[in-house]
Amino acid sequence: MKLRNRRVQALIAALASVVVAATAYVLINRGEQQALAARQAEIAARSRKVMPFDLERTTHQFAKAATGGTQTVTSDDPADAQQVKLIREHLTAEAAGFSKGDYGDPASIHGGEMPGLRDLEQGHSRIDIRYTEVPAGARITYTSADPALINALHAWFDAQVTDHGQHAEHG
């Protein structure tokens, strides 16, 4: 009888531990989701001060490649000539700035400690940055032979997708 009671007590203790761990996981996960949602709202507010187009009517796409990647911004409505014009003006200016190591706009939106940002600023002369128009928007293509800069670019893309939430996606 004593052995059975010990087993039951051990089983109850194990189940209690599982319940406590599961509850902690749910609470931590909920807290992380709330923190991410708050960060994304903050990023959207900062973005509106830097980007002239409407985030709610455009999509950012970040596609990684072995030699760098592409950043494409398009109007959700290809017939919205005003959004397309604003996207193209903004990305033209961004590509010119990035080519000179000026990543001030992303820093003002995402913060100066954004992953990859400092490496891209310092290594800008080893990154080929090209602007092109695409239907409904524009694209910036980043190409480098430097693996460290490619990694920095990929980290920068990941941070943008996370920070922009519903306004961005991996390509």
C-alpha cells in the first residue's frame, strides 16, 4: 500500500510540474507576443515619419540570395499611381543613400542596434546596390562577394520582416 501511495504521489507531483511548466510557457509566450505587437506598432508609427507611402496599402518583400538579396516594395493596388510614385521616389533615395553608407532611415525606424546595420554601413563600398522599377513599385538589389556582408544583409532583412509584421514578408 505504501508503494502505491508513493507512486500516486510521484505521479501527482509529475503532473503538477507539467501543469506549472505549461502555464509558464503560455504566459511567457503571451508576453513575447504582446511585446512583439507593441514593437511592430512602434515601428509602424516611426515608418510613417520616414516612408512617404501608406504602409497599409503597400507590401515590403525581402528575398535573400546567395550573393545578397532584394528588397521590393509594391503597391497592393497596381493601379494606385500615387503609391507607386511614392514608393519609387523613396527607394531611389534609399538606394543612393545606402550606396554611400547612409542607413539613417532604417536606423531611425528600427534603432541603431538593428541586426546587420552597422556592418552594412561600414562595408557599403563592398556592396553593389542597384535600384530598378518593377510593376507597381520598385526594387533594390544588394550584391556582395563578402560572406560577412551577405550575412549582415540577411540579418537586416530578417529584422525588417519581424519589425514590420503584416507589412513585410520574406520573398
